[in-house]
Amino acid sequence: MPMPSNGTGDGSTPDSHARRSAVEATDGTVRHLLDIDDLDRTELFAVLDLAADYKLAQKQGRDHADLEGQTLGMLFQKPSTRTRVSFETGMTQLGGHAIFLGADDIQLGRGEPLKDTARTLSRYVDAVMARVFKHENIEVLAEYAEVPIVNGLTDDAHPSQTLADLLTIRERFPHLEDVSATWIGDGNNVAQSFVLGCALAGIDLTVATPPDHGIDESVLERAAELGAAPTTTHDPVEAVTDANVVYTDVWISMGQEDEREIRLRRFDGFQVNEALLEYAPEAAVMHCLPAHRGEEITDSVLESERSIVFDQAENRLHAQKALLTWLLE
Ligand code: CP
Ligand code: NVA
């Protein structure tokens, strides 16, 4: 499979402890994907192009064992269906191997520090994908690991989801700079990475959230630095009007279960339903899944022709295979 440029160019020798020559930053450190803006625009499109190639190769039954002999550690502090299965299956299809590391099944669950876990795993595996609560935890992993760390969701970010989202949107709308997208609901981890992804990709984005549930100011600033902070509003109708894409996610993310009652009250009026979508008659509907039908989205919308949620789910596989190859080959 042809490789996109990784932008490093100098073929410098990796740290002696790193088992493979993972992509390095210009200062010689290993590259990670802690959020989507760890990629620049050129790198993002190189990964998306490789993802599209992988998707075709898999559909056509063409060999693409580009990571033969390589191992991905998969650390999970929260449950997962899509992230776990798509990363593991992706490694298998690339000729490599993945190891599921439930936080309670390894010594981390008994109090071994993350920094020791990071350094230990680095001596065995070629990359680590981690799903953790606090975003600082993935930063600790990256600080101490000698192999690439890939964010499989934190409380603040979900960049591997964003890669799949952009791939999915580009399949429908090849010219991303002509796309008008709307985020409705919570300004959560999925939303924040999507904001940054849209800024990188040139998608025009409007975000409608209740007051106090907006995108973090620091994320809006990062998006502005990338060239385009989204328009923000508290009015879902204004936000969706004539959009090409309407995207939502749960109102109660993992770890927020105690806030259920207050959140249900605050998000009243932010449901993606048929009445709201009358203002966006052509829009494709996206959701990262799992969905809470009857809360942030209705069953009828999720099951409708305009829903592309299972394309999104499938594209996790292809996008992450491309990301892993880009980081590791
Ligand atoms: N969208 C997503 O990350 O799904 P999982 O929680 O099932 O991994
Ligand atoms: N915002 C959700 C996404 C799940 C994939 C959560 O964090 O629970």
C-alpha cells in the first residue's frame, strides 16, 4: 500500500528502546495522536486518502498486511464496542496483533502508576491506543511512552472518531470546503475533536448547545488558530437550517451518569428529530454511537434513509488502519 508522506524526512534513528521506527516529530520525539490537531492539514488528508485506499483494498480482497509482526496495546478504562473491535480487527487485517488491556485486568487497576505502565508497555508493543477518563492521563501516557499513543477517547477528545467522521463526510461530499455541518447537543469529547477536525478540513461548522455545555474556550481558540472557529449558538433551528450534515451525540457521556436528571432538563429542545430536520431537508445525520434513542435522537431519524451512522461506525476501521500505518510503518 503506498504510504503518505509523514513529514519527518530525515530517517533518523529511533530511541533505542522503541522497537520500531515510529513516525517522529522534527525534534526526534515519537508522534502521538492525542487530539486531531496533532496532525496538520496535509497529514490529515494523507491519512484519509490511505483510509480510502484501505477500504477499497479490503472490499476487493487485496492484501494489505502493512503492519506484519507489529503489536498494538489497547488500554481501556471505559467500555467500548466500536473502538475496541475496530482497532483490534484493523491490526489483524494489517497482519499485526492487538492486545486488550482492561484497566482492571492489569496492575494499573491496583494502583500501578500510569507512567510505569507507559514505560513497561513501550518495551513490548509498537503502539498503545488508550481510552481513559481525564485527558491529562493520556498526556502522561504520551510523556512517558517510547511508542506512539493513540487517543481512543478521553473526557475531552475523541480524535480517532473524528478521522472516521471526516472520511464519512468526504464519501458523501467530496469537496469538504463546500460542506456546511451542524453539531447539536453537548459540547463533549466527540464534539470538541469534531470542531478541530472541521477547522483542519475546511468544513463550515455551527455548534448549537445549551448554555454551560458549549465547546471549551481553549478548543475554540485552537480551532481559530487552525483557520476556522465554529459559529456557536443556543438555537438548534438556526444551527441546522440548510445544513448538509447534522451530527449529535449522547447528552450523558460515560462518567456523567450522576448528572442524568439535570442534563435531561438542560438538553430539552436539542433532540435531533423529524421536526428539527425539516429545516435541513437534505442533511445526512451522523452519530458516533452508541445512541440513546428518545433522548438526543429519535428512533425514526436514526433508522431513516438520511442516517449514515453505520457508515461512520464502519469507517472507524478503515481510518484507524490508515492512522496506525502512518504512525508505524
Ligand atoms: N463511537 C465509539 O467510540 O463507540 P464505542 O464507545 O463503542 O467505542
Ligand atoms: N460522548 C460519549 C462518546 C462515546 C463514544 C461518551 O464519552 O460517553
